[in-house]
Amino acid sequence: MVKVAILGFGVVGSGVAEVIRRNEEVITARAGVGMEVKYILDLRDFPDSPYADKMVKDFSVIEQDPEVDVVVETIGGAKAALEFTRRALKAGKSVVSSNKELVAQHGYELLCLARENKVSYRFEASVGGGIPVLHPLSQCLAANRLTEVRGILNGTTNYILTHMIGTGLSFEEALKEAQERGYAEHDPSADIEGIDACRKTCILAAIAFGRHVYPSQVSTEGITKVTLADVSYADAAGMRVKLLGRAIRQDDGKVMAYVAPHLVRHSDPLADVDDVFNAIIVRGNAIGDVMFYGRGAGKLPTASAVVADVIDAFQHQRTRRFLSWDEGSEAYVVGPEGLCSQWFLRLRGTVRDLEGLGPVTILGRPGAPADEIGVITEAMTHDELSKRLNGTAPLSAMRVLDESADLA
Ligand code: HSE
């Protein structure tokens, strides 16, 4: 019997308990043995829960119980979660996590600690919710030199953008719905400011390119400045507004990583990824592009990835498969300054004010004020764009997603 302790009985933790109970038969068949939740750690009381008899408040009970094989960390944050993960690994227990903040900040250290203690540290659920992407990236694409990872990595913001466009909900209404569905972070500013997508970009880049990328190294912009006017111009140009995380391996070995809203052409597979769905496109020199698609947030999809990792950690107890990457460095990560893109601009002014911009496609939108103009420029770096704007501050500026990374 695999004995599991769940840390944190929130959306994901309770989903893990539910999946283990609901899919008992199939999990037993796949793991080769049954799976039992022995403890659930939470500071809150859940007297009416069917798991009330498993609740503990003191982590040492789990740490000191030799029967516990796998600790599931679904607390979130990087304080108690970090301490308990360190202690569990040192106590010889494998740890499975959905915590992107912790992995993005401390993944290198925790993977080293797991290896030293001959146990697993796994976190498939930390990126893309229920989508299997980290495993395939590290195992099935191992024969490729990977050059780029890009994708829609946050379910909450994708839900908001989809419903602002499709159902005409306000930003606040769409966010409230995403929160009610259990998609949003405890503090939803991590979603809408792009911080969650940034953490996931770091994890993807570390696995794809083999070195740690820290969140503070990634230029990050969320969706708070995206307006319905921008969305309407994008629509007129046959495009959709999507928040993308992107990591590109440069020829000099450095990684360019950033998170920002983009205009995506309807012909791009990312354009039709709606609602809570995420999609991650990985580019390899043998395979070309591969896209991973599915539910990027939510209780049961995320729990599905966690429980699969528990099975994997247990099955590989004797022939441990260590995931690893190297320590990061300051010079290793660069911002998108060198990236040439076409730009969508929304400006206050008239066509006569566009002279310095070079060739542009002028866009229209229903109800646009007479002194507002929307354009798509030719491809250029951000510096070149600033030069051509010559001091004019656009109301909005977003990159148009290019087919392939085009470095200046
Ligand atoms: N808040 C996250 C999202 C949860 O909306 O994608 C899944 O990581």
C-alpha cells in the first residue's frame, strides 16, 4: 500500500484526496498496489469532512512516520511549503508538488536535495494543470535540441480574456467567475499580473534548456492594461489577444524569457485555446513543433497530474529516475530586447501622426473615437519602436506573435 500525506486541504489538496478515493481501482491497477491517504495537514478544522480522522496540524507526525512514502505538497507559497518539503526529502520521503512558486524559486536546491536523499521530487501539476507536459519534455523529447517553449500558461487570465471577448463580461465579472471555479490563485494578482505565468515559464525553461531560470530574471507583464478597445482592434485584424510565456534558446547559449500579452493570428493554434485551457508549444530540432493542450487549472485536472506523479514516485522507488537541471546565473537569462516583432499600437492621434513609424497596416474598430488609431507595424525591436515613436506614448503596445523566433 502506498501511504500518502497531503499538506494543505485547499482546492488541489482536496482534489487529490477525491481522485485517490474515486479512482481507487484504476490507480491500484496502475501502481500495482493500493493507495491510502494516511494524513492531511492543515491548520483549519474540517469536522464534517470524510477525512476528519486523518487531519493533523503538526508536520512532525508525518515526518516521523516511517510508513509515509510520499508527501503531496499543495500548500502553495514558498515559506511553510519550502520548510516541509526540505524536511520530507531529508526524512527519505518523495515529495510531489503542484507549487509553481516553490519550484520556480527553489527547484534547483530541492532537486539536489531529493537526489542526495535518493528520493523523488516531482511537480508535473505545477505547469499546465492536468496537461502532461514536464514529463514528455524531459523524457519523450530528450533526443531533441529544444529551441523554444511558448504558450498560454495561466487558466485564469485566459478565462478572463475569452469571456471579455466572447460573452462581453467585464474584467471583474470574468475574474469573479474564474475564482468561483477554483482557477485563480489565493491572491489573484499573481494571475492577472503575469506572475503565475512567469513562474511556469521558469520551470519550462529549466527543463527544456537545463539550467535554473529565476522569476526575477523574467520580464513580466500581465493583462491589466489590456482593454476592450485592444481586443476589438485585434478582432478586426483577424487576431486574438493572449497572455503568453516564452523562453527561447539563443545561439550564444543564453535564454531569452518573458511574459506578455500578444496578438495571435487566427491561423496560429494558440488563437483557439479558450477558457481555462492552456497550450504549450515546444520546438525541437528533430520534431519541429509539438503542442500540449488541456485544462490548465481546476481541482480535478490538477489533482490528476499530482496523483500520476505519486504513482510514478512510488513505482520508481528502487530504480529512481532523477530529474535535474543546473544552477542558474545572472548572465544566463536575457529580456526580449533583441526580439524583432511586429507591434500592435493604439495611439491618440490621426494618420498624419504616424509618419515616423514606417510602413503600417491601419486597423479600424466599431465606435472608435475620431482621435484614436490602431495599427500593426513592420517587425522591429522594442528600442527601434521607441525611436520611431519619438516620444509619443502609445495607449497600448503589444507584440504580434511571430511564427518563429527572429532575433536581431
Ligand atoms: N491560478 C492558476 C491558473 C492555477 O489560473 O492557471 C493553475 O496553476
